[in-house]
Amino acid sequence: MGKAEFGTAKYLSNKMKARGLQKLKFYCQVCQKQCRDENGFKSHIRSPFHMKNISKVSNTDIARYTEQFEQDFLRLLRLSHGEKQIGVNKFYNEFIQDKHHIHMNATRFSSLTKFIQYLSKEGKVKVTGLDSLAEDEIDPSQLLISYIDKSQQNLLRKAELKELDENQESEQQMKSRLLQRQIELGQKEETAEDEIKSESATRSRLPQRAIHVNLKDTMKKAGGSSKKTKTMRGKVHKNVFM
């Protein structure tokens, strides 16, 4: 099948498709060539150009691709989402929007799941939902990842926030203690008032004794006392020294 002629609608359509994002598995990182489909990819890897380039690839090149892929992945995760959680598949689709990114098929990782497991073991990302699944049941669409920022600036910021939270908590505890003390004092005062009211009510219910005064006896006693006083005044004391 011949190529489309220059300037035709088919030619322009092919050019536009080539500019867009194609399937990653049909991209050759060594040759930096994107193939449109499986047939094109198979033709490319059998070409002399590809065979010559692939013969020059060493373990050092694979390690370099792996390191660059990891750095780009973590940098975009940190800048785009920080320490917020995001779905693995959703973020990976964001990552591969850059047509010139290092492709995973050029690294030592055979799948996205293996790469995420590696990052989790290294403590570079926090993965939610990984521990609850068996090795053969792990599905990237069910996983959430978040970046772990270990920079000195972020550690200082977290320490300041923790100290601020502790100070606010101490202040809140102090207010709670003062409030509890006021409540206890109020309860004691209320108890004392209740006891006083209870005693007053008890006294009011007791029978009152009548007081009887005998006026005759009182008058007699008062008259006898006045007579004795007059007698004492009328006596003349003799001076024994005369």
C-alpha cells in the first residue's frame, strides 16, 4: 500500500494523527520514534536503523532511563498535587500527556504496578489500598498515591504546625480546667444553699413552746426586794472606834 500523496486529505490526516498522543506500547524510546499501530511497530523493530541503535544499548542506558523516568514522575506529582491523594491511573494519564517523556518500556519496570510498589517500598510515595490486595489482585485503578515531601523546608513547616497545634491544645485544656473548676464551685455553693434552706424548713416545722409568766409571783418578789433595800438604807452603822 503506497503512501498518501503530499497535500491530500489523507496525508494531512496522517500528519495530525502522528502529532497526537499514540499508544505507549508502540513507542521506541531508543530510536525516539512513535509508531501508529502494531504493524508499524513490528516493522520498525525489524528495521536496520532500530537494530543498529538497540545494539548500542547497555545496562547503564536502562538505569539512566529508569532514573529519569522516576525523577520526572515524582517531580510532576509534587508540583501538581503536593501531598494530596490522587488515583494512580489518573495521574499516570496526566504524566504521559508529555509526548517526549521517558517511556516505561525503556526502564527496568515491566508495569505501572511494579513501579508504584517500588516507590512505596522506597518511601517516596504513600500508597493507599496496596496492603489490602494480594500480589496478583493489584489493580492500579484501585490505588491512590500521594507524594511524601522530605525536604527540610517542609519538615520545618510541619514542626511549626505541630507546635502551634500543641499550644492551642494546651490553651484549650487550660480553659477546660478553669471551666470545670467554676462548675464545681458553683455546685458546692448550690449544695450549701440547699442545706441552709433545708435546715430553715426543718426549724419552721418544729412545735413552738408557750412561755407562761406569773405576774403575782413577780410582783411579790419585786416588793420584797424593795423593802430590803429601804431597811438597809435606814440602818445607822455604829463607829466602833468612837
